[in-house]
Amino acid sequence: MTGYELLWLIYLYSFFGWCLEVCLATFRRKTFVNRGILNAPFCMLYGFSAAAFALFLPELRERPVFLFLGGAVLASFLEYWSGRIIERIFHRKWWDYSSHRFHLDGYVCLTYSAIWGLGAVLMMKGLNSLLLAAVGLIPHTIGVVLLWILTLALAADALGSAAALLELRQELRRDITPEELLEASSRQTMGPVRRKLLELSVFLNSRIARRIQQRMMKAYPNISLKILREEQKRERARSRVAEAFVFGYGCSFYKLVSLFFIGAFLGDVVETIFVYFTAGVLMSRSSVVYGPFSIVWGLGCVMLTAVLYRVRNTADRHIFLAGTILGGAYEYFCSVFTELVFGTVFWDYSKIPFNLGGRINLLYCFFWGIVAVVWLKGIYPFLSRWIEKIPVRAGKIVTNLLIVFMLYNMLLSGMALARYTQRQAGEEPMGIFLQKTAEVLDEHFPDERIEKIYPNLVIVD
């Protein structure tokens, strides 16, 4: 699938998703409601989910059960993190499935996840082909022009919506509207230029941002400004006290980053020991060129902690089942991602029974479930207590330095892998800058070093 086709699918499914959301909201409230975050008739979550299906699930097209499960997990993952990010900004859910059975923090629920799974089956089994056939009827040049116009229009729309959301957040922070600020300024001495600028700001805010904010609050009643202010005051008071004296309080950013590094290190050690005792070979299991860090395990620990944090005190069997499904889906998508981006395969389970395309197998999925229980019930509480004992100032400094180091490490590892793939294909980079970069990579990361760091590396088409 080309980028041209993928972009058309994103926009088409975003429009179809918007139509579906509007119809459901209109039926429930008996009035028209624009459910999109954008002003244009697009719900981009549907488009990005469809694109994710097209990229990650083509191998499952002939296995509808796994296609259903993969679509349900992948779309639920996107919806879950969209909800978490929005709540992180506004300290309130824009949608809430808490009234549904088998929900996860109110962001996703079993019913809608199953609908996403059915949608994935329909898309991959025939709907995508029909849409792409229709797109093929459009002359390519005209199609490209239409995509450019649509992309620029949506970018401008997104900027306007983002400005309105930021203004809404600023009001939550200062607890005063621009109109109230202007009224207060009338009782103070203010120069004519400054006052004119303030009046212009209020005018633009009232005419543009307010209109967008009102539409959003109508579509998502949970973000009512009055309710948000009251709840944010209470949340702000609690979090300030906690974060001022405790490093990585609760399931915060610094806690998750700390767990990432610990999980990446422990995962590398555990895999190395496991391979040694099962295969009798001592080999590198690292994901990066510097240090014993397994990115898959580090991100896996963050995922299990962030997703299952609020249900960590539930029954072990529930955590095991969630860990089995999430871990298997996560490992599968990591395998597809590395193959798409680097043209390489880092593991292959084709010789293990009950495997899925060699990317995952039932036994290792069960391992993920066991790891989820052991992690949340035993390891996480212990690590959490020790992380929270770190001095706040020192902890933030060290964590930020580690973030910079790991970003550099991952970038360099990606460049070294990409150059390794080029060497195997006999390709040479174009341009002086890329040629100089390739020379440095060839000197510091020759084939022997790459194959030692990644002993299971296989080049694919």
C-alpha cells in the first residue's frame, strides 16, 4: 500500500467515523451534535485506527479470529491512550464507559472493542479494497491536489481547535476568563495601546475560540468549564502537595520513565539467562548499541503499569488474562513495526507450536500473563516504594539525563541498523551529508559488531 492510498483511507474512514458518531449522538440527544474534535466532519481516531489495521494486520487477513482480536486490541489501545492524554490535560474524561461492563478505566469497554474488532475484519476482508478501487478512479494528479487541499485545511482546523483547547486550559489555570480580565482592567490604569490589544484578544477569543469551545462542550458534556474548574482546583491541591515531596508519586511520568529503564535492564538480563539455560548460548539480547537494555521489555513494563495500574488489586486471573492478550498483541505489533521500519526480523517463533506468523506464540503469551501478575503483585510495589524514596530534585535531574541518553541511543541504533540493511543490499546513500554519515557508521558499527549485538537479526524484503 502506498502513502497516497493510506492517506485516502485515513480521510475516508475519519469521515465515515464522524458520520457514525453524529448519528449515534443525534439519536440519543434528539439534536444535532458535531462529535469531532475538529470543526470539519472528521473523527481522526477512526482514520488512524484504519491506517493501523492496514499496516499491522494484513498477515491476519486469512485468519479472521486473530484479525478480530488484533483489530480490537489495536483500536482499543489507540482509544485508551487518546483518552488518557486528554484527561492528563483537562483532568477529566471526554468520554466515559464506566457504566458498561468489562471496561478499562472508563476509556474502553468490551462492547466497543468487539465492534472495533468486527470493523477490522470488514475493512481487511473487503471494504479497503472497494474504497481503494474507488480512489483508483480519480486521476492521480487530481487525487494528489485534493489530498494537499484537504491536509492543509485540516491542519488549519487542527490549529484552531488546539488554540481553543489551550485557551480553555489557560482559563482553568488562571481561574478567570478574558472577559473578566477586561472588566477588572477597567478599574485599573492601563495605556490605550495595551487596552486595545486586550480588547482585540477578547474579541477574537469570543468569536472564534468560544464558538469552538461551546461546540466541544456540547459534544462532550464532561468537559463543562464550571465542572472542570471545580475538579481541577481539588486535583491541583492534591497533586502539588504530593509531587512536591514525593518523586514519581503514583503512576506519574517520572515513575513510568524509571520503570522503563528498570524493566529494560531486567528484561535484557532475564532473556540472556533464559537463552543461556535453554540453548546453552550466551548472546546479546539488547535492543540498542549501548548498554544492556531491551526496549521491548521496558516499554512492556510501562504498558502493563499504565494500563493495569488501577486494577492492580483485582484477582490474579484477571491480570493474567489481560497480560496475556496485551503482551501478545504488543509483541506482535513490535515485530511488524521493526520489519516495516528497518526491514529486519529480530525474533522468529515459527518452530514453536501455536505461533502466529512466527511473531508470537501461545507459550510466550502465557509468559506475558505470568509477568503481568508477578510485576503488578510483587515487583511493582517494591520498586515503587524505592523510587518514591529518591530525592525529588536529584531524581528529576537524573531521569532527564537518562531520557536524553536513551533517545540518542535509540536514534543511533536505528541509524546503525538502517545502514547495516543498506550494506547487505549493496546500496549507497545519496548526497554528501548521508555519505559522510554512512562512513562514520561503517567505521563504528561494521557488520561484525551489528551481528554481535543482534545475533538473531534477519534481513527481509
